Amino acid sequence: MIYYKTGSETDTLSPNDLKHGLYGALAKLGERKRVLVIPPDFTRFHSRAGDLTSFAYEYFGEKITDILPALGTHFAMTDKEIRHMFLGVPENLFRVHNWRNDVVNVGTVPGEFVSEVTGGALDFNWPAQLNSLLVSGRHDLILSIGQVVPHEVIGMANYNKNLFVGTGGSEAINKSHFVGAVYGMEKVMGRANNPVRKLLNYASDNFIPHLPVVYVHTVVARNSNGELVVRGLFIGDDEEVFAQAAALSLKVNFTMLEKPLKKVVVYLDPSEFKSTWLGNKSIYRTRMALADKGELIVLAPGLREFGEDPEIDRLIRKYGYRGTPATLKDVSENLELQNNLGAAAHLIHGSSEGRFSVTYCPGNLTQKEIESVNFGYAPLEGTLQKYNPERLNEGFNLMPDGEEVFFISNPAIGLWATKDRFKE
């Protein structure tokens, strides 16, 4: 059921609009006594989920007993990040998701179904895992808040991904990422219906229909002035609310280009992007727009590591971004990758497959470290002087020397492609 929906390609929703919509939807739910809120972490700061969580706290007060950021494999939020993102919400309500240890299996998607949705590419069973708090917390409302936006693993982010990946366990996250990688990222991104989503929908329909989950989805995009604005708000408890948000997101977050791009410059905000695990969104979201033998330059002043998890960081350093054939060979020969298929999937996602070059300009990693994982390296300071993010416009720019570059200030909120590479 959809409790509230509003939005279009031209709408701009204010904080008061978000509060009005959320309050209206919550009123329809009736009295609730024990509420769990699942927002994204700081890496999705621009989702406006922080505002919506604050509004939910204003509405429910002490009835909110727990707030569990959907960390997935990310680092736990710092106290500073919590205070900045969730204004006015008591810090003692926040819990930390431990994706390796604090999960329960709520069911198993059979290998026959996995084989069916992947066209026979994979046939393992997929465990549906959730943080134990969702199952044992005795909540009469689970409020899942987040942004619907094109995504490299699941096509369009959010809906039940916030649960089964954001609060999921290592095996579920690893295998779901691997399904997307083997099926093919470019056949997944920007599509709400794909093999990974089908796994999660199977789990929702068969294993957790009893959980009182209500989804709160925002759609955020840039306006003509380059400012981030909220285009839509969709609140409901079933797949339809996600489908409507995804349809709007595809309209406002997807840029279709007439010709391939020879040079793309992407800036990674240091407060959000500290690892290539996240920073490689610069690769994922532009790969369908880059020309053969094109160049991607990634300005990454906050980059300090490869993985958000120590073990994944070690695996990235060891195996590197060397393309699908090499990674699948490494998986077949190494038990540590077989036990960390999410890392293997990430290595596939982060490779250009040799079609275009990727040059990282890191703030806190050395040239040796960058080149060891098969990326090109350029010094940050000099590259920032040449491609100053404060002077570049979103999209096409003509440099003083006549060079044309395409600039993206935040790869996480969009998807770019040429018509020949994106076929619905």
C-alpha cells in the first residue's frame, strides 16, 4: 500500500514538504509503541534521510527505541557524523550493524531460483540475512528510509536492499554482489527489475511478510543551477512504492548522451568518499558513457584506503582491479576470494576491462599503492590546479588549451550513458 507519494521531474520539495508527507503517512499507520528506524549512513548524506529520521523522532519521540544505520560493509558512523546528519536525535538511540557477526538467517532462496534469474550463470543457494534487531526487537514499526538512485549492484538502490544488504550478513552481501557482477553491471544499472532485485523480492515475499516494514523513499537530483534538490517522496509498504520512486529516479538521475565521452573528470567529496570501495562509483556510473580508449580522472582528496572493511581492503590490495577473466580465475583458485565473493564482485565492477583508462588522484594513498591495484596515478595537487572543481561546470567544459572534459561533482547521484550502451 502507498501511504503518501508526491514528485515529478520539476518538483522541488522543501524540508517542510518532507515533514508534511512523512507525518501524513505516519498518521495513517495508527498508534505505534516501539519503532525501529533504518536510515542510510553518512555516505548517503545527500539522500535527506537524516532530515526524515529527525522528523520521525519529532513525531514518535521516546517510541523510537532503536536507530540502526544500514551500514552494509561500511565503517560505523562517527559521533560527529551522527550529530551532523541526524539533527536533534539522541545519540544513545544509534546501534552499529555488524555484518560479519550480528545477523540471523530468515530463509534461503533456493539455487534453482538463482539459476533461473541468472540464466544459469550461478546456482548457489542465497541466504536471506538480517540484523538480529529486526527479528528479535519486538518492534511494531520498522521505518526503512533512503534514496532511490541508479546503483551498480542492484540497478536502483533502496527498497528491500536497505534491509537485506544494508543490515545483511557477509554471505548474503557477498553472494548478491557476485550475482550482479557475473550477470553484468551494464545490464543491471538503472533497471529496477534484475536478478539481484529478484532475489531480494523473493526473500521479502516469502520470509518477512510478518515484519511491519514501511519504506520511505526520496528521489534527489540536481536542478539547473547544479544544486541538489528533492524531486520526490514515496512512502509505502510494498514493491509499488519502490517502482514509482525508481521510475522518477530514472528520469531525473539518468543522463543520456549523444556521443561517447573522451575525458571525464569526477570529484569525490572527502567527507563521503574515503575508499575505492565507494569512490569507484566514479567508474560504475560513467562506464557506459566513456569512449573506447577514453580517460577517467578521479579527484579523490579523502581517499585513504581501498576497502571499508580490513579484510576486503587486504584482498583488493592483493588481487587488484584486473578485469572479469582474471578475477574469475582468481576466484576459482583462491579460497579466500571464494569466501569473500563481494570483494571479487567489487574487483570486477571496478575494472574498466581495459576499454578505458582510470587515473586516481588520491589525497592519502601513494603512487605505489594506486598502481599496485592496476589504476593509473596522478598527483592530486597538480591535477586539482588543472581541473579545479570550483571552476568547472557540471557536464561539458572547454579548457583554456582547447581540451573538452565532462565534469561530475558527485557520481553517487547519477548515471551517464550513450544510447548504444544503455538499452532498456
